[in-house]
Amino acid sequence: MTRKRIKLAWILNAGSRRITFKKRRLGLAKKMEELTTLCGIQGCLLIFNPDGEDMFVWPSCEKAKELLTKFESMPKLEQGKKMMNHAKYMQERNEKLHQDIAKYEKRNKEMKASLVMYDMCQGQGKTLHETNEEDLELLRWFADQKFKEIRRRTQLLPPTP
């Protein structure tokens, strides 16, 4: 039996909200413990209680203070090196997706050009004189790409005496 998806919204009932907070806080601490164990990293967890009770600290106050002191003693540049906020994450993700789209568009274009060329060579497609302007432009682009690749590879070869 699968769990039903809960709606993420403010819990109106104070008792239910308090119970949910405690359960999820413990679940978060368990995940943090697993993360530090599995990945061999140092980490701490600070959770402020909305009811004004003591804050929750994992693994202990001493360890958390030690880790925060170690972090604060690092140069500012080093501190921010691996940090990522939501906007930066989304920007990097967006750039990666645009790169992937460009890569797949190029691959599709190459495959279409190869298919047009293959059909022409097999006599199944149109002859060169019957080919439409779009396919001719595609073949020209494909030939240019292959010539660039040949030039790049020949530059890597050692000069012949």
C-alpha cells in the first residue's frame, strides 16, 4: 500500500502541527546522520522551534559549535566556494539544460543529414538536382562540420618529415 500525498500547507490544528514538527525533526536528524555516515562528511543540524522552546541541535551543541567555528575560520572565498542558493542552482541547471538541448539538436541535425545522404547514395531519395533547398543547406552544414573535424584531427597529428 502506498502513502497518500499530503498537501503542503499550514497545519491549522496546533496539536497536529506540534506532533508533525517533532516527527519531521527526528526524520531530518536521521537523514543527516545517514548522510554523514554514508558520505564521510562532517555536518550539523540546527532547528529552531516555532513555539519558542529550546532549539534542536544534532549531533550535539559542542560538535555543532566546533563545526561552525571551523567553518567561520575559513577564508570568506573558501566558505562561499561550494555554497549554492536556489537562484544559483536554478541558473546552473538552466544552463546545463540549454547545453543539452543544443547537443541533441546538433545530433538530430547530423542524423537527418546522414539519412538524406544515405538515401541519395542508395538511389532511394532524390538526386542532388532534385533536392530541395533545405536539404541542400543541411548537407552543406554537415560537410562543413566534417571538414572542421578533419582539420582538427590533422592538427593533432605530428608533422611528417
